[in-house]
Amino acid sequence: MAQYKTQHQKRKFYDSCEWKKLRSEIKKRDNYECQECKRHGRLSIDTNEYSESAKRKKIQLVVHHIKELEHHPDLALDEDNLETVCVDCHNKEHGRDFRNKKPNKWQHDERW
């Protein structure tokens, strides 16, 4: 069974043709909508916007492993372990919520 512990091993997996094909099928299955937003009554879809600075289509939806790849390598290509989520929900899931980067240390200070 394949191991996905190092960044190199994960990158090799995510660059594989097998993953790219399955990722496309999962997005289509999920109607190109974020499933986490959908559970909360919101709608996030892929708008096909183009990023001039990156010279490519903006990534708005990703296919997320519900049970993490590193801990469950046997479920790497299991369709039941995959769902389409928006970048914001994916970052929150992995503790990368950049909007609230630093707490405001002055929030409760008296203003004068």
C-alpha cells in the first residue's frame, strides 16, 4: 500500500493522472458546488474566473479527502471519501483560516 507521509509522496499522488481524472469526476458528481457550504444553506460554485497574476484559472473548488490522505492511504481514491469544497471551507477544515490570522490584542482595551 502506498504511503503519503512526506510532501514529495503527496505531490506525486496529486500530480498523478489517476487523481486528476477522479478529481474531475467528483466535481461533476457534486455539481461543481461546495458540499460544506451546501450543508449550511449557502451556495459556492466554480465561476471559472481567470487570475492575471497567476496566469491561470482561479482555484475556487477543490476535492477534499474526508478522512485524511496521510492517515488513511487506503481511501486515497475512494469516491465515498471525497467531496467538493470551496477553498475557504477547505482552509477552515485544515486550520488555515487566514481571515482571522491574528487576534486583536487591543480589542478589549479602553479607548480614550
